[in-house]
Amino acid sequence: MAARVVFLRSKSPAGIEPRIDKEARALAEAGHEVHVVLWDRTLEHPAEETRPGYRIERVRMRAPEGKATLLLRMPRWGREVRRRLRRLRPDVIHAIDFDSLWPALRANRELGVRVVYDVFDFYAPMIARSIPGFVRRSLERFERKAAMRADLVILPDLARAAFFGEERPAKIIEVMNVPEASVVKGRPQNLFTLFYGGQIARDRGLAELVRACESTGARLVVAGHGPDEDVLVPLVESSPAAQFVGNLPYAEVLEWTASCDAVAALYDPGIPNNRLASPNKLFEAMMLGKPVLTNEGTSLGDFVGRESLGVVARYGDAESVRASLERLMLDPGGCREMGARGRRLYEERYRWETQKARLVAAYRDLLGA
């Protein structure tokens, strides 16, 4: 059964995130009509855009990134979502993260359609700022209760289903953050280059990476956007060992990954969500045969250490990060071996085709086809 599917996402970094693009194209190729509604908070992208298999429309409303005042814009985002859903009349609302789920559920009361909850990050465990424990617990209960009303829940890693406790949504599937297989030509670099592409946030160890590169003679290239750009971007740009290249389109992220000697993926394990992170950058590094510099206390660190895909430092320990980086720099043969192991694992277990088939089959079941 073909359906009209509307994706909702309250962000649109670099135009559209690769996971949304892959999922939207997968559903379009399966015969569904796909629309994507995004919130363009920086007014950097067109109000409407056509991509292969789907159409994007953006709510162009300026809003701060990672600031408490963003909450003041949320009611308007919800009203815009409901207005556009009334016009598009979908069969399925595909809501990404909690700030899109709640307006989707409100719209569903009026439209009576199916709701898919695609979890990139659970909301309360993701908050890096210090907030009262009762507030975090209340947010967790609210999100769990809302997720129970969805017809399908999609997780990037089934380990995250522990968030729901004993009472879980009726239908949960795993769609991992793996890239589509592609050949990407890298550019030769004069120095050992460490690449970080992702959230510009305090919980990603960027300060330690800068210091490690300064002390070892390596070069750090940083790409992305996030709530702490005002502090961290000047830190990167003021360092003779680091370079900030902005919030890049996905093709350029892959090009930098192919060009670097190693990929950085540090996550503060003190943030609950980080302990179960399953980021794009890990699988992109594996696909392109690059070793990973990560840290202890996370499932990512456990995986990299267990499979010998890179080196594992202690988060927040500048000397440990420096020593781990130096280990990579002094062992080019070991780097090649770790990268080759990652590529083999990607080929054997982590290709997008498997995730795509799982998503399409779940939609088939959801629609009763």
C-alpha cells in the first residue's frame, strides 16, 4: 500500500541530515509519496526544495541554538507543523525526536493518521547542561508516555530500548546510522590529520583534541554546528594546530573523512545519552577505512576497543588523549590495519541495504500491506 509520508524535524543542519535523506529516499523508492518539513533556524536554506524522491519545505523562523529561549519558539513550531499537516493530509507522520513528536501527536488527534517516532536522541538523557534531577526525570516520563502513543518506534541502536524500562512500545525496530556504500576520493594531507565532524558542544572533548594536536604536531580539522559554537569555534580557530571548516554538506564531510588519518569521536560519558551513542562518524570511518580515536565509558569505546578499530582514551584527560593520538601517529601500519578491519566489518555487518530493507518492511506492516 502506497502512502503519503511526512517527515518532521525541528532542525535542518547543512540543509538536511544524511539519515533523513536516506530514509526518505528509501520510502520513496518503495512507492510512497514523501515530504519533509524542517525548521530552518538560521534562515540559510530555501523555503522549498526538491530532492531525488521527495520534497522539502522549511519553516523559516530564526531561533537560537542550544539556548533556553528556544523554548519560546516551540509553540509556533507546533502551530506551523499542524498547519502544514492539515494541508498535506498525510497517511503517516514520521516524527524525529521529541520536539517533533508532540506536535505530531496533537495533529494526529485531528487527522487520525499513523505516527512513527524516529529517535535520533532521547531528549532528557541528551541534555548536557546541569538541570535538577526531578526535571530530567519528569521529561523522561513525558517522553516515554508520548512514545507509547506512536504506532512504530525506530531506534539507531536497540540497546537504547532500555530507556523505556519494563513497559515498552508495541513495535520497535532498529535502523542504524550507517552510510550508503560509496567511493570517496580523499585529498593528500601534509600533516597527520585528525577529523571531527559533528556537534560543536562541550561534551565532545574538543578542547582536549586541540591541546593534543598542539603538543604532538598533528592537525585537527573540525566541522559541524551546535550549541557551544560561540565558545568552541574561537578556541579552534585561535589554535595553530586546528582549523574550523564550518557546517558542511554531507558529501564534504565524507571527503574530509576520506582525507584524514583518523576520526575523532569523543563523548562525555557523564551525559546519559552519550553512553549509548551510535554516531554516523563511527560507521563513516569504518566504510572509508579510518581508525577512530574515542574514549572509555561508552558503548562506542567498548566497540572500538573490542574490534580493534582505533584507540580508546579517558574522557576529559588531556594527557590520555594526547598519548592516544601519539600512538596513532607513530604507527601508520597499525592505522592501516585498524582501518582495514573497520572496512571488513562494514562490508559484513553494517551496510545501509540491510537497514533500508528493515525500514521498508516496517512501513509495509504498519500500513497493512
